[in-house]
Amino acid sequence: MTGRDAAGAGALLLAVNALCAAIGAGLGALLGAVVPLLLAGFGIGFFVGIAVVIKRFRYL
């Protein structure tokens, strides 16, 4: 694994995490609870991001 692969994995993890947090914030805006759902989306995004990185970089 090179430094470029590690940077790609980190960027992918952050992108998935930010996407899940944004989805949580959007749902929270609709339901009137932005901060709790943003934090829930951030937490879920961390684990989803790890799963995506493992799947994408499995063979390195």
C-alpha cells in the first residue's frame, strides 16, 4: 500500500462520513431535530465508511 492508496482511502472515508452526516442533517431539518440526527448520521457514516473502504481496498 502506497501513500497514494492511503490518502485515497482516507478521502473516501471522509466523503462517505460527510455524506451520511448531510443525510442525517437533511432528515433532521425535515423533522425538527437537526443536531441529533446530524450526529447520528456522522456516527453511522463512520462505520459505513469503514465498510466501503474495506470493500474498495480489499486487494491491496
